[in-house]
Amino acid sequence: MESQSKNDYMDQVLKEQVQLENALRVQRAAPAQAQRMRAGGPEDDGTRFYEPESGTPAGAAVAYRITGFWRWKNVVVPPNAYVVHTRRGYADPLHCGLGTSFRFDPWTDAFIVVPAAMQTILINARSITRERQGVLVQGYVQWIIDDFKLAYRKCDFTDALDPMRLVNVQLREQAEAAIKDKVATMSIDEVLADKQPIIKELTARLRTIMEGEGEGHDRGLGLRIVTVQIKEAIVSSPRVWEMLQRPFRSERAKEARLAELASEAVVNAKESEASKTTAKLKIETDAEVARLRGVSESTAFDREQSEKARRAKVEAEALAATLAHEKEKIGKRAELAKLQIEVELGQQDLRKAAENRWEEKAIGLEAQRRKVENDLTPTALQAQLIDRIPEIASKMPKPNELRSVSIGGGGDGLHTLVAGLVELVDALKAGKGGKA
């Protein structure tokens, strides 16, 4: 189960280590490309890079030049590179130093160009502690060439692409071995807590090898250590790493929880006090509001009662005024009715008096008329009758047939009719006179 666990922190560290190695790796073709890009360009600052000509490896670590032709050539070395120039038949180098250019005969001469820049070795030492637990120790060592005359004889710089590659590999193996030996005597806690013992052990061993301390200068490699640093110490097992972190995390969790509880207690106390203050203010506010509401309601009630009393008084006064007005109107109506009755009675009396007078006059006129009628002579009566014969005849029913009857000795019919009518009128008068 433990082998299947994943240590994310260690994976991240290893990934960063690879990125750093790629960043430190020399880009071999960069100088020539940079020269071609910048020569004569607008950003040309006058710097010229040495580019190897034909016969020189295109990816050489140092950008030196070989000029001339056939056996008459010159080697132009940049100022930041060491060079060793030897010739057949000579025991010692003809030229050995920093930035030394020289004439070169390819039939009899040989040379090595080595960069003088500081070198960085990245170290990944997979070590075992005293508790038999795996630990990955990461560090780096930076060194430079201190005595090139000694270094070129004891170190292998013959790799044209990277003259420092073999030296860096050998030094890296020495450094990892020193770290492993030291970590094997330490506990995990000591490795994680203090890296100075590892740095001291590693520095001492590398100085013994590179600088020859304690054994004479000629016993070293002609190299000098610039710095030794330990970057990381990582426990390989995720479970052990978790166990190592657990006490600290638990302690921190406990402190955080206690601080949280203390903070909560303070906050709760403050909140309780604030709640009490708020409740007290609310009670006082409610009481004041209730008092003000009572005063307002009492004032409103008094105002309402006063308004009701005023309205009742006004209504009573209005009702009394209305009653007085109605009483006055009734009195006036009674007087008016009385006057109307009196007028009507007077009018009735007048009418009756007038009627009586008219009746008396009518009676007098009727008497006079009757008297006149009674005083009419038969001759006048006959004349009136004759005048009204057509009217009488028109009002008489129309006979369906006309028959003539002669009574008497063939007298005149009209005369007879008139005579009959006169008799009838006389009879009527007689009848009227008897009635009178």
C-alpha cells in the first residue's frame, strides 16, 4: 500500500530539479546563432562571438576560431577560456593559460580549450537515515578551476561538446557518496531540522579531493569550491512524511482550536453583552413607545370626546334652530291656512250671496218672462209659431209615407194645421197657467 502512495512534494521537487538542469545546460549553437542574428543589426553593440570554422566541431563548448590554411593556421581563443597547446617533441606545453591565442600546425600540434566560468553541480542523493528510512537530499556545489596547469593534467577535459561533463559527473558522485555517509549517521529529525552537518561534511570531503587540503597542494585537482548548499531534505515515504507532520499539525490544530475557542468565548461574551444592551434598549424603547402611544391615544380619545360633545352641542343647537324654524313655519302655515280658510269662507259667502242674488234675479227674470209669455196675444203667438214651423218640422221624424186625409168639406189643409197648432199652444198655456 505504501509503494502505491504518491509523494506530491517530492515529485514537484524532482520536476523543478529537471527544469533547473535544463536551464543550466549550455546551449552549444547559441553563440553562432546570436552572432548571425546580431551582426550588423540595429541592436549590434560591437560584441563578436567566436564561431568555429571548418575542421572544428560545430557544437564545441567554447566558441574559438581557427583561421589560416593548411599548416599555417591560428587558433583564436576567447578571453574567458583556458587553453593548453602542445607540440610533438616537447614535454611541456607551448602555451597554457587563460585566453591565449597561438599559431597552430595541425600536423604536429594539439590543444584543448576549457571554459573558465564557474560550474554548478546539482545533487540528488537518495540516502538512508539511522532509522532505515529513505530521504532525498537535494543540494548543489559550485566550483571553478583554480590551477589550470594542475587541473588539465588530472581531470579529463577532452569532451569537445562539454569539456566539464566528466569532471562534473565525478564530482557529483563524490558529493552524493559524502551526503549518504553523513545521513546514515543521522536521524530523520536531525536531517530535517539542521542541514549544517551535511554541508560541513560535504565541503570537507570535496575540498580534500579538489583542493588537496591536509595532503599538500599537489595532491589536489587544481579546482576550488565556491559554495556548497543543501536545498531540500524530503522523506521518500508519504506515510512517514505524514506521521512526521502529524504532531506539528496536531499541535498547530490544537493551538488554532484553543485560539478559536478563546476568540469564540470573547465574541460570545461581547455578543451576550451586546444582546443584553440591545434587549435593555429594546425594552426601554418599547416602554417609551407604549407610554407615548398611551398619551397619544388618551389625547386622541379626549380630542374625540370633545369633538363628539361639540358635534352633539352643534347638532342640538342646529336641531333646536330647526325646530324653532319648523315651529315658526308651522305657525306661519297655520296662520296662512287660517287666512286661507277665512278667505275661502268669505269667498263662499260671497259666492252664496252672488248666487242668491243671481237666483233672485233669475226668478225675477223668469217671472217677468212668464208674465211676458202670459201677456202674449194669440196673434203674436201664432206669428212666432209660424216662424218656428220649419225648425219644428226639421225635428219631427220623417214619415215613411205621406197620406192625406181630408176631414171636413174639403177645407184648406194648411189652415187646418195651423188651427190645430194654435189649439195646442193654448192648451199648453192653460196647462202652465194651472201649474203656476
